[in-house]
Amino acid sequence: MITLDRLTYSYRRGTKAIDAACGHISPGIHLLLGENGAGKTTLLHCMAGLFRPGSGRCLLDGTETASHAPSVMRRLFFLPDKLEIPATSIRAFAKTHSRFYPGFSPEALDANLREFGLDGTEDLSKSSLGTNRKTFIAYALALGVDMLLLDEPANGLDIGSKKAMRRMMARCVEPDQTVIVSTHNISDLRELYDGLMLIHNGSLKICASTEEIASRLACVRSTAPVPDALYSEQSVGVVSSLIENTSGDPGDIDYSLLYSALIDNGDKILSILNRPN
């Protein structure tokens, strides 16, 4: 279990990037959503222990990640949007780096690289952005860590590679692992998300499972506006609306629509999500 306990982070000039973020994140694959500059990458750095919060904590099973305790650091890995490593290939890097991660699987790395059409000996200093990104994703998913943080993992990937990444994540992520994916490409892993973290202007507005959200909200599509909709968007011939789910059955969730709705009608939506059972 990952716990955000009023985690706050400010830059040197006093600009608050993360404001008292709170939430409990269970195992599964979670989407971290927010506009550019909302604080997504800063939050991931804080969760990984790379940025020390000004106040509050990120806890991995009760231990602060900012403590940098070896018992915690071997259980987490952060793959940033851009990564440089002190090795020419991922196999050379793995020989030294993977020894710090007891869950690392060479077999999983081999399978992941094959899925991307790579063998792991590619010279990363001479490879394309897409090749480097595929290489690092293959390695990160082979580490077997309890807490894996991915910042824009699909950057530089073509359509086929995105599909391969989706298959890879479905195969590699174990039930007891927690993966947080910060991305603007919501559809890439849509079927795999178990939870949503939605941040706006440094404030973590939603931190909930998809099951919780779908029990309270639903997205519907129709040819005419839906009465009493919390939010609607109209495109050619179709009106997409977010409504309160009173059916008792899980509703369909459109993450992009939910994000836009929260910006437009946040107080009402949050009151529904936070209403006691």
C-alpha cells in the first residue's frame, strides 16, 4: 500500500508545486492525469524519494520513501520521461544495476525486448528516441518492484509499439505490484487501469479505484443533451455526458471526459465521489 500523507512540495522561489496531497494507492495500474504543469512529474519525484517534501510523507507499506532506506529503494523504480544511463546498452546496465533489485527477472527482460523486436545490445547513444524508450520500458517492467512509476512511457512509440507495451504490462504486472502511469495518451492503456489519480494546479483532486469511481459516476453518449448531466461535450452527432450513477451497476468511465468535467464542475463531482457510502 502506498500512502500520501499531506505531501507538500515547493520550489526554491516559494512556488507550491504539490499542495497537501492525500490518498491511499492499492496494488494495480493507476493513471496519473493532469494538465501540463499540474505537478504530475513533481509528485512522481517525491514519491520516488528523489525530491524531499517540505512537509508530509509518501509511505510504502509504512516506510517513508524519502528515507532512502535500502529496504525501500530496492522495492521501487522511477522511469522518467528522459533517462541517461552510464552504459552503452541495457544489458550492460543490467549487469550492475539489477543486482540491487531482488525481483529482477532476466527471463522477463528477454521476453520484453523480443516483444519490441530488440535484443538489448543496441547502442543507446546512437539509437532513436523510440528505441531507447522501448529498451527502458522493457527493463523497468522486468525489475519486479513493488512500486513502479512511469512518466510518459509511450513517448516516442509508434502504434505497434504501444500495443506491445500494453501486452507487456498485462503480462508483467503482478497482482501485488503498484504501477503509476503519468501520461497524456489515455487510450494507450485504458483497459488496464485499476485506479485514477487526478491532479490540478498542484492539488490531488481524485485518488480512487476505477471501481469506486464507476460506482458513483457514469459516462453516456447520446444524440441529444442529457438532463441534469454534470458535464457534457458535443461532437459531430454525439453528446458525451458525465452523470451521477444511481443504477447500482458500474458505469462506463471516460477519463478524458472526467478530467474536463472536474475542471468545469469540480465541487459537485468531488462531493459525489467523496460522499459516504
